[in-house]
Amino acid sequence: MAVDTSPRSTTWTYVDGEWLSGNPPLIGPTSHAMWLGSTVFDGARWFDGIAPDLDLHCQRVNRSATSLGLKPTMAAEEIEALTWEGVKKFDGKTAIYVKPMYWGEHGSWSVVAVDPESTRFALCLFEAPMGNAHGGSSLTLSPFRRPTIECMPTDAKAGCLYPNNARILNEARSRGFDNALVRDMLGNIAETGSSNIFMVKDGVVFTPAANKTFLAGITRFRVMTLLREAGFEVVETTMTMADFEAADEVFTTGNYSKVLPVTRLDDRDLQAGPIAAKARDLYMDWAHSSQDV
């Protein structure tokens, strides 16, 4: 029986000068991206009439393309303008995930190496409600690890990195957890399977130092900045599992849910703490006050 390829929510995609509804067939069996993984993307959010840090997400997808050997074909400002054009196609009630993408169509001098001149672009927008910030999430420690930049293009938001994230999440889910803390190759905590990670100890906020084994996210940086401006001490440092086991609070940041408290770490229950709540309030206040509605 054929697999249903229709999208799971209302979706519009801009490609080759036009907006198409649904899930248009864009990649064929000979496309480089199909069998050799030359894809990058980014993820921004539209909700409540705003799209926080949309400009930074549009800039980053172009940097990711360059890191993977692709050739960006759209200026970040053009992607941003297209996003606002696409948002008008929705009913304005449900949050939208904004996904600009580049991929390679042909190989270059080698079958394996992508031809940058064959780079294609699409901008996909689809309805995706915001995560429940009040419910919290559960974490365990993953047996899998993050690669170094010598092994994989960890400085890009590249599709080829995500099968590792998927097995991290699937393994954690098989043991009854929502997500997992992931170590780098030296055994230090880097991130979770799908977000950046923070912890609080004695009122000080800590997060793993960006060491090119994980994508130091746009929302991560925004939350760090806002907390510092609000008078909190925020420290980027090397962190181990023992640090998290002794934490007063743990929370994650990411584009999908913005700020999400962790309420269970292995067999330890945690509070959805006041600093995590403050971080989310600061982010939402900033987002609504700094963006044009």
C-alpha cells in the first residue's frame, strides 16, 4: 500500500517562484539530496502575529548552506519577506513553523561531493502548535553522543545530523522519557536530543559552553541575554552529568517550545522552577514588545 505523503497540518511551500499547498514532490531518486544527504534547513516560529528573531534564522540557513558546500540563492532579507507573505495564507489562529531549506540536486567532480551550482531553495510553512511550557519534560542520559566538527558539519543545521538525534529520542522514549541529555566525545553534556540545555544551582544559571559539537541556538542566546539583562548570572562552562544531578532546576530552550522546564531527570523529580518560568516570561515579553504585530 502506498504511503500517504500528504502533510499532517495545513502547509504552504514557496519554490521556484510560486506558492504550492500540501507536500509538493521536489526531490527525485537521482537528486543528490535524496541519496547523499545534502540538505540544510532552519526553523523559526510565527505566533500571536510575531516571528521572534526571524532575521537571525534566515541568516543562519544561508551560513548552514555554505558550511555544507551549497550555494545560497536567496538573501536573508528575501527569505524574511517571503515568510511574511506566506503567513498571510493561514488563518492566523494556530502557530506556524517556518522552515527555509536548501538542498543539492547534482553531484560535482565526485558523485559524493555536491555541485554548489545545483543548489535549490524552498520555504515551507506549516501549522504547529507551541509546546506546553507548563507540563514540563522528562530527561535521561543518552548512550549516544554528539560528533565533533572534524567528523560532521556540526556548525550547520544539516539534515545529515538528525538521524543521530532521532535515535537519541527513540532510545529515551523506549525507556519512558521525553528526551535525553547528550554528551560530547569527551563525556561532557552538550545538549538534549532536540534542544539546548540549562541548569540552575544556588541562583546561578549554567549552560554548556559552545564547543562546536552542538548548535548553540538562537533561542539559547536570546534567553541568556535576557537573563543577564535581568540581573541573573549566566555561566557558559564545561558540565557533567553530576552537575545536572545536583541542580536545583533544569530547563531547555529551542525554537519549538522556546523555554521548557524539566520536571524529571532519571529517577529524580524536579520542580518547574522560578528561574525557568522567569526565563520564559522574559522571552515572551521581549518577543511581543520588540516585534511588529
